Amino acid sequence: PTARDVAERRARDPWGERPSTAIQLEEIALFLLLWGEASNLRFMPELMCFLFELARSHLAAREASSSSSSAGRAEPNSYLNAIVRPIYSCVFHETFADVEPGGRPLQLDPEAMAEYPRNYDDWNEAFWSL
């Protein structure tokens, strides 16, 4: 089964049966772990919900297919390197060219900047309908 199939079996009916306390605590911990490492992506709540659902699906699929707890362990910083940094890089490069050695961002040349550069709200809007 795919990760989506497994997650849909654990789908929530907001008016239906309440999940167990253990599942609720697991999901709260998962969200706080994602949120804690998300940096400026926190300003995009729909994106954070999307990442949460992906992580929840991944964990559910891993639990369904894994018999040992150490199988499929992620590399350190894999969430930052594979998810947070690439997304933030897209948002950053919409307005800025690079970062000075002192850490200050350099604005794009007016010719290189889009007429209406996207900001956090625009990027977040892409996740409204998912």
C-alpha cells in the first residue's frame, strides 16, 4: 500500500469517533517537531498543515511496513536539508539575490525582480486547496 492509502485509513472524521490519547499525543509531538524546525515557513500555516499530513502519512506507512523500530531511520538534518531549505530558498530568491558575508540579504536588481514578487501569503495560498 502507498503512504496515502495508509493515511486515508487513519483519516479523521471531525464529527466521528475521537482518536485515542496516544494518537493525539503522537500527532501533537509530530506537529511541534515540524514547527520547531520550520524557521520562517511558520508564516505559511497551510504549508505547515500540508507538511504535517505528509509526515503523518510517511510515519503511518513506515509503521505499517516496518517490523523493527530502527528500520528507515532518517539522517540527521534531513528535514531541514530536503524540505525546509529548498522551500525557503524559493521564497527568498523571489526578492533577494544572495546574502552578504555579514548576513544581510542583497536585493535583486530591478530588472531581475518580477513585477509582482510573491510573498508568504502568495506561497501559502498555493496550499489552500490541497
